[in-house]
Amino acid sequence: MRIALDVTQVLKKEGRGIARYIQAVVPELVDLHPSSQWNLCIRGSRWSRRGLVDDWLPSVKRSWLPFSSWMTAGGADLFHSFGNHLPAISSVPTTFTLHDFRVLDNSQEVGATGARLRRNIARSDGILCQTEHGKSRLFEYFPKYAGVVSVVSLGVDHEHFQPQEPEAIAAVRAKFGFTFPFLLQLGSWFPHKNLELSLRAFSQSRSLQEGMHLVFVGGGATEAYKKSLQELSSALGVTDSVHWIENVSGKELPGILGASQCLLQPSHYEGFALPILEAMATGVPGVLSNSSCLPEVSAGIWPALPVDDADGFALAMDAMSMDEALREKAVVDGLRHAAGFTWQETARKTGVFFQDVLA
């Protein structure tokens, strides 16, 4: 196979979900298919930032794809985008990874991004979905879609995400000043992540009265949204027990997870929610919303509550952080579940998908 891969989003800030996906799966694809030819494509002005990934797969060809001249992807048999971009004209089959339908579900976000997603679905020869939920949503919106559709889950780097040694946890606590037990919400600070539910539930929790803190690790919020979250924290009376941490490297995530009592995932919508599996692989229990794909990814191991149920979320976070029997069961079941997700398997199924499209 001669495959051109749009990896532009690998140049996004470290730790963002799609960038981590690309960084993990592409090397596995190259290793699994040594006789295939791979071309890593970078779009438009991002080409000027290619030096950021010079040490990432240096032996694999790189190409610049300006928006004005996307054509045949440099002699490839197939062009695959890991983001929401496809060439307007192509003489080879084109496919892409569909992360979520948030831009179509949310009327305020449709705009140009939603229009581009609709065009790409219409012109694509195949779509990779990350969950069965995502596949079902695809056919809700586009019941007559005739291309190849495959469900390929994301994976976990089990050498990186595993139960942490006490020394590693102590080092993380010392670096970030974690002198207290804490609940953790990990990921971008965007409205669909529903940080408000975590704050409201935390303010009602019994664990707060017993010295628990709440830590948000991520970033990316607009100044206005971050201010609204801080104002809510103040109104709820929990400001002194809530911490906002940005610019955390991927290497530090296992230690932060391992130091936490419980991961919170209250999102209104997720395409996959990789932190669920990474927390499970690290031996950490969690609580999540019952929205979108989250119950599917967690396989029913963690409590799942409605996105507006602060009372229920508070009870669940107390149970998962303070009830040792429940915690132990969630940890054991989570470790077993996460073990079934590897980047090698993600790459294998992705390669099968490419072959199906070319068949």
C-alpha cells in the first residue's frame, strides 16, 4: 500500500487528544506494514512548524499540502486524514477518522466546521469511527452513506500508563504541591467538558468536608470561560480547595493519575474519552456522565450519571474515593478492561480498514 496520512494535528499542543492519537498509532502502522510506503502530510502554514516533530519517524517521507493544491496526495493509493479535512479534488480514495458530531449536535458550533464535516462525509470513500456510538450517530445523520465504515477503538500505552510506584507518586505530589488527597478532572477546559458539574458536585460532597480537594489538569479555556468557572467556584465556597493546573506534559500524566483518588469525566459529549482507559490502566477508579460514548468506553465499570445530576455525582464521587471495597472492585475490573486496548491493535484494525477501502 502507498498511504498518505494527514498528520497536521500532531503539531497541536502536547497532550491534546487527536495529537496523542496520531503520535501513538502512526508508528505502529509503519511497523506493522514495513513494505508499505507512508507519506506524512502537513497542511498549509503548519508546514513551517514541522521542526517540532523532526525526531518523530524521521525516516518517513513528509510532504506539504497547501489548501490550494490538494490533488493526488503525491502518488499515493489512498489518502487518510486524522482530522476533519479532505482534499476537494482527489484521484485516489479518501478516508478520515470521525472523532465526534459535536459541531453538528451543537447549533452554536455548526458554522464552517460543521459544513466541512458534512462535505467530507459526502465525498469520502471510508470513515473510521472510534466507538459503536459514533457509528450509530453517523447513520443517524447520514443514513444513506455508502462508504466503508469501521469501528476502531483507541489504545493505551501500557508501558506508560500502569499502577504507579510510591516513589513516582511522591515525586508528583512534591512537584505540584499536592499535600492533600484529590479528585481529578483531566482534559481541555471547554464547555462541553462540563467542569461546572464537577464543581457543583464537589461542593455537595462529603469528601470535601473530610479534606478532599479538586484538581483540574488541562487548559485551553477562553479568558471569559475560565473566569466564569472561577466565579462559580467562589459562589460555591470551594475556591480554596480547587486547583487549576496547565502545561502538564504527557510524561507527567500517569503520576498525576496515580496520585489522585478518583477521575471525574462529566462531559456532555466525547468522541472517545481516552483518559477513562488511561486511568483504569493506572489503577484509578472514576465517575462519569452517561452521555455519548462514555458508558461504552467504561463498559459499565464506573458509575454513570446524567450530565446535570450534581447530587448523584457527589454521592458517586464520595463512594469511588472513600469506599475501599467499591474502589478495589473498580480498580480490578478497570485494569482488566483497559488491558484489552492497545495501540498495536488500533493500528492493525486501521490497516485492515485501508485494505477494505482499496479492495
